[in-house]
Amino acid sequence: LSALFVAICMVLIAGALGIALYLTFGIGVAEAAVVALTALTGLAVYNVLAIRTRYQGELSSQIADLSRGTADLARQVGEQGRRLAALEKSADHAAQRALVATQPIHAELGELGLLVNQLAQTVASQDASIRAITALHPLEGEGASFELSDDMAATPAETPFIPVPLPSVSRALEKIAEGPFQDNTADEAAALVREAVAQNRLDLYLQPIVTLPQRKVRLYEATPRLRTADDKIIAPQHFGPFAELAGCMPAIDNFMFARCVRIVRRLQSKNRDVGVICNLSIATLADPEAFAPIADFAEANRVVATALAFALPYPALRELGAHEEASLARLTELGFRLAIDHITDLRFDARDLAERKCGFLKLPAAVLLNNAVHATANIHPADLAGLLGRYGIELIADGIVTESTVVDLLDFELKLAEGDLFSPPRPARPEATQLGDEREDADLHAPGSPSSLPSAPPFVSPRATPSAAERTSAVAKLARGAGRQ
């Protein structure tokens, strides 16, 4: 509108100039029109030049502002660059100072390692000297002196094993006061266990783990039993310490694992939802030579890994050494899971158990229903099944002997339970451990008499001479048991 107004004004001015020349000065119409057109052209040119000058001034002002902004931005970037350079320089100085500060610590740690190695060598030499002196001059303790049996005698390449002459050990090694090995020494009991294992007098017992409230068999827990020459059945808690003393635990674990794999294969041919929990001793995990056949057999049968778990006691799991951890990791890497038992309270780390590939957690029903345990627990028992379930661990309540206990446990949202109420441990049929025709799950159990498995453990035979470390561990266990009695 402003441009139109300016154009109209210029036409009026030029027209007025032409009319004035024509009327006032008497100039002709043609000459007045030329003068008016010239004036109009001059006004138009002037207007264009004025507008261009104004636009150039505004553009120059904007360019000047942009130049000032660019200069300010360049200044800020330069300042940030200087600050970054100063920060890198200070970080380098800090790293150098930290390195200088930690160098003496590294040197001291190296010296400490050398001192520890020297101390270990000194202790080893002194221990060898003490054993040699003791072998020449037998120690006299309370009661009868300790003598190694012929089967446990050290080879010429080994240093003779001399027990620590503690009174409790001496009492434990004299005569066993009660149990199936009553009136025998620990040496004699170990010899009996070694003989039974060598003659394949081992039976596999199965106890079902059922779902609640349907009471459908979900798992079987496999445990070994030892038969004496007169067919007396001995439970693991009675012969276990003497089996470790005799160095027979790897052979027993081999027997158990081989039979459990066969049972799992037989079960999966009928029902893939049923699995087996197989007991595994810490002594086998700690011995790389004895564990190697089990690991090789596990790798060859990793197809049953999802249906087979290894039972370990929780106190022993918390104190595993480097060898045991490596052996256990080899099994879990193949897909086998762990079943943790012997838990006495609710203070355990579910995340740590999940990281160790724990699939089942066995908790006594008495612990779940004990109000005294609830007071010191980190979690209420009613929330325990949900917590473990979030980590992929199934909770099993064991030791159930009455129906009232089952009713009380239903409030804890338990899915699995085990106990004599559902079925006590029963011997497996000999044919149940062989791959053959399909049978029902109930056919895994023998009707009454103990089973007699025809084949010997296929991997490891019991050692005639256990190592000094194994004998020391077993003697210490016996000593602790004697002290508790």
C-alpha cells in the first residue's frame, strides 16, 4: 500500500508540474507532457535509490551483528579449549601422582608375597621334619595309639601320615560308641566302607519331591546306601565321614551320577517334566583327578542337563576353594543346575545363589514354621517363594511328616515339598537304571527288598590309599563329631 501511495503521489506531482507549465508559462501541451514525464522518471529513480540505500544500511547492520556474534562464539570456543587443555593436564598430573603413590604399595606387596612363600616353604620343611621324627618316635596320646591299616599305608614315595595328637581325635579313633560301626575304630570303619564300595555293595534310593497341593511327582532325590556283608543298610550320614577317610567318595559319586543319568533318560522317555537331584560331595570337587571322569561324562550327557541337578550343602558352598569353584563352574557351564540344602535360617543371598546357577533351594519345613527364625530373617517366609522365583529358583520344603504341616505350608505359596509323608526313600529297581523298555515312574522303586545293581561304577574305583589331605580332613570331621558328643 505504501508503494502504491508513493507512485500515485509521484504521478500527481509530475502531472501538476506539467499543468502548471502549460497554464502559467504558456508551454505547449507536448512540451508540458515531456517535462511531466521526465519529472515522473526522476522521482521514480530517486525513490528506487532511496529504498536501496535504506536496505543496504539494514543489511550492513545485520552483518555487523553477525560478525560480533561469531567473534564472541570464537572467543567462547577458545576459552573452552583452554579449559579442556588445563583439565587434561591436571588429569595427567593426578594419574602420575597416583602412580607414584601406589608404587611403594606394589613393592611392599611383592615383598610380602616373597615372605609368604618363604614362610610356606619353611613350614613345609618343618612339617616334614616333624613327621619324620614322629615316625621314628611314635607319639603317645590318651588311650590306644593311632596306627594306619595295611590298606591305608603310605606308598614309599609318600610321607607317612601322622595324625594330630589331640585328645578328641584320639577318642574318635579308638572305638566308635554308637551307630552302625559301633565298637570299630575309624580305621576299621573306613576299611569296611572301602570293601563295600569295591565289591559294589551300593544301592541307589529315590525319594519323590511332589507338587502342592496336587502331590504330583516333580523330582526324585537320589541318595546312596551302603550294604554290609550281612546286608545291613547304612545311610549316607553314617558312612559319609568314613568314606572320605577311605578316599571312596569319588567312586560313590561316580556310581550315583551314572545311575542318575540313566534314570533321567528313562524318565524323559515317558515324561519330560520329571527330573532327578543327585548328591555330589565336596571331596570329589576338590580333587581334579577324581573329578575329571565325572566332568567328561557330564559333557557327554549334557542333553539331560535341564533335568538333572547336583545337591550341595549350603555351608560347604560358602567355603568352596579355587579347585571346587572351578569344578562346579565346569558343571554349570554345561547346563546342570544346583540344589542347595542343609539351610538352617533365612539369611542367604538369593542373587548370589542365582549367579551360581542354583535351580532348587531345599528348606526344612521346621525352619519355615519357626517363629524364632522369622524374627531374625531378612524376609518373611510368605514372601520367600516369590523372591526365589524372580531369580529362577524353586523352593522345596523338606522334612514333612504330618498333614498339618502341609496345611500350614500352603499359606507360604510353596509349589514343591518332600518328606516321609509323601514317600520315604526307597531303593530303585535294578532295571530302572538301565536303558530299556519304557515303564511308569512308579516302576523306579523296588517293592521291598534292597536292589542289587549288577554293574560297578564305570569311571573311578575306590583308592586303596587316600591322600594325606583327604585323611586329615576326614579325621578332623571325626574329631569335631566326637567333641559334639
